[in-house]
Amino acid sequence: MDRSPFRTPRTSRSEGAHCEREIEIFFRTLKSGARIEARRFETLERFERCLAVSMIVAWRTLYTTRIGREFPDVSCESVFSANEWQPVYQLVMKEDPPAEPPKLRIMIRLIARLGGYIDRARDDEPGPDTTMRGMERLHDISACWISFGPKSQPLVT
């Protein structure tokens, strides 16, 4: 019997299988979404830096996707700032953002649409791959919103 202090007893086999499945999804997101295998580096140090940033991005994408499925009716501001959700809403919906933030489920679908998700009348939620591609675009759109949006400060020359 292994008495290592780092091993915790599992309460059931399905709990361990669920954890393994989440790890597989994380690495698939890292591999396909961040395209980590396609990158080439001159030094190991550059690879390690890129891998660290890519792992954070993949984690946030997976976290956002999972939180959106577990708690679809919470406000999207629990995950996204106003400078993130407002420009995406305006760009995808082609109307001014509402005064009250939309639900998280709606916001994740809007972001996934930026990544190629086709929002048809169906029950399935967007996966981490389309959500990650959409979040990449979200960051660019958000930067433009901050720089040139309705609340931006004029540049002084």
C-alpha cells in the first residue's frame, strides 16, 4: 500500500476518470488552440516562456468554457471586464451593448462565434477550440475598444 502524503484516496472511479478527461481536454486545447507543436524556437528558454504563456491562455479558455456550462445564468462580468464584453457584444450583435451585462452563456456563445462557432438552434455549447480562437480575437477587439472606443481619451500630440 502506498502511503505517500501526495496521494489522495479517490471516492470513486468515475471521479478519477473525470479528472483524467479534463487533463486530456486541457492538453488538446493547448495543442490545437495554442498550436504549440507547430512553433519553432532557437533556444529552450524561448520555448519554456511560450509554453508558460500558452498554458495560461489554455487554462483561461478551459476555465471560461467550464464556468459557462456550470453557471450559465450568472453575469458575464464575473469572468469578463466591461472592456471585454461590450465591444464583442456590439461587434457580433451589431447593436449597442445593453446597460446590464448579458448572461455568461450568451457571452461565451458570442465569443465562440468570433472563433468560428455557428450558433444554430441546438443544445450543445461551444467547445474550447472555438472559444480559444474567439478569445484571441476578443483581446484584439478589446484593445481597439480601449484605444478608440466611446470612452477613450483623445491622443495629445
